Amino acid sequence: MNAPMLMRNWLPVTAIFMLLLAVANRAGADSFQGSNDTETLTTTVLSQINITESGTQKLNFGMFVAGTALNYITVSPAGVRTFTGGIKLLGSGASADLFTVTGDTSNPSFSITLPGSAVTLTSGSYTMTVDTFTSTPSGTGTMSSGTLNITVGARLNVGANQHAGAYTGSYTITVAYH
Amino acid sequence: MRIGWHITRIFAIGSLVLVLGVARHAWAANSTSGTITATALTAISVVESGTQHMNFGMFVPGTVVDTIVLTPAGARSNPGGHLLLPGTGAQADLFTVTGDTNNPSFSITLPGSAVTLTSGANNMTVDTFTSTPAGTGTLSSGTLNVTVGATLHVGANQVAGSYTGSYTFTVAYQ
């Protein structure tokens, strides 16, 4: 058997080996050396990035009494609630949304995308809107030990004499490796 | 020999890029849904009972100043002991506070100074307003009754007559 024939026979074996090596690299950083001595390929396959909302801490604007004109309640990513105009804030149940991002222990940075337009909360046939979403960290996060918490606040538009009720809604938060 | 090496290398790189491409697509981004809640409350209001108003009842004045104390429970007393208190018409004021069925607490504000009752040109004063509950209340099924008593100051030989006056009772969500 001559040399070219030998290499042709090795082709499928090499390909399978490369596939296995790439899959094995998923769990962490590793290097891969190409089959040619004069050229080395190094790459890192990262663990999947995941995001989950806390089971207990959601975005909650708490209890309030509407004023006689359109006004706003803002919950900061730190959970601090402020208001404008004739709104009366009640109780202490307001909170920012809490998400946990998990990913690779090489602690890559990732982008955070919040809604760019308003979302609607409903209570029966009544509605309010939420906009101006903000997060901490904002825009970009960097994992620590493969994880990072993100808190999200936003602004609630409370209509004049907003009808009483428990309003609910949802929005989408997206994280992505750079 | 050289051709074989090159084919192997190109194929190997192609395999790796393919795997990486799939991996990046599946793992590089993730989204989830955030939950938002907000609770708008029914405004608070208060109305006085149509039938049960504050009433110190009938009394006969003495020759010295004295007081009649009316409790939020409607019990009447004359701590000085110089008055006669005939009849049974005395009663505390009754207010019904209505608000949200989330049953928030609210503050109760009574007059901090005396109010004047008049009967023609004659007058008496009422002060030391007290309520049950006092200071703050908590709605139950969106409502709560508040009763109010006070202290009537009766002058020496207070001129007979039917004396009336009014005061302001305020509730506000806390």
C-alpha cells in the first residue's frame, strides 16, 4: 500500500476523531491541533448560555392608587419604586425582575436585549403599558464562575383614574454570547 | 503523499467548522419570559352614617364647668359629677370607610383642636376626639366602620338649647 492510499483510508477515521474532539470540547476550553504539523487550529466551544427567571422575584409595580391624569411608576433594577404626579403608592411589594444567566466557566461576556417597545398588561378588559426597560448590568454582562444575575426594571404607564384591578403581562429578555 | 495530506487537512478543517457552526447556532443565545404585575387599587372614601351621628344626649348643666365624655363605643360619662344625664339618646359618630378589596391600611385623622357647637348666640366646645380604630385602620373585604367619640365642655349654668356643630374626619391610604 502506497502513501496516498494510506491517507485516503484514514480520511473517515480522522473526520470522526475531529467530530468527537469538538463535541468533547463543549464542557470547557481546550485546544485542537490540526493534522498538519505546520498549522495549528485553536478554538473554544462554550457551554450553552441559559437564562431563567427567578421563581419568586418578578417585576412587580406593587399596589397604588391612580391619579386623575396619566402618570408613571418606575421600578429601578435595584427595586426602588418612584412615581410622578398624583399617584399614591401603597405597600412594600414592589420588586425588580431577577434572572439568572448561566454559561461557560471561561466567563465570556454576553449581550442583554430588553424589549424595545411597550408591552401591555391586562386586567380583564382594562390595560396598562410598560416601557423603558432597564437592567443591571446594562447592555452587556460578564459571567463570574459561569453565572450572573440580572435585575430588570421598567416604567408603568398609569392612566387617569386607571380602573382598579390586578394587571399582568410578560416580556422577553434575551442573552447572547458576543 | 502531499495530495493525501492536503485532502486530509481540508476535510478535517471542514468538519471542525461544521461542528462549531452548529454549536454556535444552538448555544450562543437564549431567551426567557419575564413576568410583570401591577395592582391598581380602588380609591378610598368615607361616608357618615345617615342615622348615627355624634350625640351627647340630654343633660342638665351644673353651677360649675364640667365635661361629658363620649367614648367611640357610645358610652357617656360625667367625670366631674356636676351634671345630670337623663335619657338614652347619646351615641358615637359612625363612619363607613370603603376602598380596595386588597384591604390596605389607612390613616384616620380627627380634629386636633376644638370645634364649636352653637345654639343661637350660645355655644359650647367639643375636643379630644377619639376613634375606634384609632390612628390607623385596615379594610376588611374593602370596607371598615369607624366610630368617633369626643369630650363636650359644658359651661356653668349653660343656657338651655339644642347645640349643633360639625367637624372633619379624614381617611387616607398609607
